[in-house]
Amino acid sequence: MEKISIYKLIDEDDLVSDDQYYTLKGLRDYVINKVYEIWEEFNDERPFTKEELKDDENLFKYLEEKGFYIETILKVTTDDFNL
């Protein structure tokens, strides 16, 4: 039985931004592959490496440090689906 969570990424500084929803894998991929280099372009002392962001706790800490709040929207298991 696999557990799947859906997270909402909320930008604390921009109340008008579109809501963004991710699975944990999708959220990690988004941060590591899409925005990490942009966010860290001018930061000589990166708080976490990309490798460290593969750890769930580090990923959430990193997002909080960047001014994002993560809300768990839904938790389901594969048993919840009629496959």
C-alpha cells in the first residue's frame, strides 16, 4: 500500500499568486529542477545542496526559508483507488 499526499505551495509574500498543487515527488522535482538555480543564483552560501533536498525534512525547511508555506491538502493510499 503506497501513500500519496497532495501539497499546496503557498507564497507568503504574494497573496495574489496562483495556487500550486504537487505530490511530494512533483514538489521535489519542481524545486530541484526548475527553481533551485534561479533562487540560488546570487546566494554564495546555499543553505542546502540539491542532494540534501532529496530528504523530505530538508525540502520543507528550504521552502520555509524561501518564504513558502506547505499545506497538506489530501492524503490517500493506493487502496483508495479502484484499480
